[in-house]
Amino acid sequence: MTISHFAAVLLFSLFTSIVFAITQRSEPKSMVRFGALCFALFVGGTVAMSWAMWLIKH
Amino acid sequence: MTIEGQVPVVAGGKTLDSNASSSVSPALVLLAGWLFPGAGHLLLGKWVRAALLMVSIVCMFAIGVALQGKIYTPNTGEPLDMLGFVGDLGAGLLYALGRLLGWGQAPVLAAVADYGTKFIVVSGLLNVVAAVDAHSLATGRKHS
């Protein structure tokens, strides 16, 4: 199986966010909010760090 | 006897939550949750959480294996290899299954295979987090 680097980021972020949401919050509504926040931070953080490394190299 | 709307208080200042399961031993919940992802929550009757945890952790482990990630074996070599083994061990029976079937033994040559190794380690660590969460629900430390 081969997947792109970005697909790997999305899958990792999705599954990790689900587990974090369920284990770190008690109410379903706050679980959804926290899960979405974790997912956005994982993906956004990875994209931001990727651009930062690109800028450092160039 | 308790007044309606009040949470009964036990010795030591700890409160018992109404959702805490008294019929299932917290230690059993912790063990089941470690052995199979989501089993701890399943024992507590939290079906949706159990299903989501099981799907997430099993998929993460399976993707890691499919990407030809490495499954660590017990070792006393590099500290990172030892930590990798500890992380993998968190997956419980999934780790045992992987070792029995000889998965994850090929050398890591591609970048995505290294991602696969990380997927496997993190699935084990997330399984430990899920098992501890189930234990907290069983003891009443976490309300719901």
C-alpha cells in the first residue's frame, strides 16, 4: 500500500483526534468540538511547519 | 440515603458518579481495554465510544502494517527502539497478532514505511489512553 504524505497526515490526524476527543471530554457536543479543534491543529500545524521548513531551506 | 439532586460523598472526599459501573471491576475494564481497543468502554455499555475507539485504533494499526511499518521486538539496544517496543506493546492483542503472523519485520526503506512505523506505535499509545479513560469511567473519576 502506498499513500501520499498528505493523505498520511489526514489519516493520522483523523484517528488521533477521534481518540483524543472521546478520552479528553465528557459531553458529546464538547467531544465533537474538541475533536474538530485537534484535527485542525494537527493538519494546520503540519502544513505550517512544512512551509516553515521550505522557507528555511530557501 | 441522599437528597435528590445531590451526589453521594464517600470517605476521602471522593464522589461516586451515577454513571460509574459498580458491577464491572475497574481492573477488568483496564485489562480488557488494553487487550482489545474499545473493549473497556464496551464493558461499561458505551457502545458508540467503543466502536469509534475500536475503528480508529484498529485502522491506524492496520494502515501502519499496510504501509510496511516496523513492529518492534523486545530489545536492549537503542533507547528509541526500546521506547518503540513499549509503544507497540500498548496495542495489546493487535501487537501479539502482528508478531504471530510475522507482520512488520521487513526493513524500513521508504518514507511511507517509516510513517507506518509511527502509525503502529501511536495506535498502541492511543490504546493505552483509551484503556485508562475506560478505567476512569469505571471508578467514577470521569463523570461520563
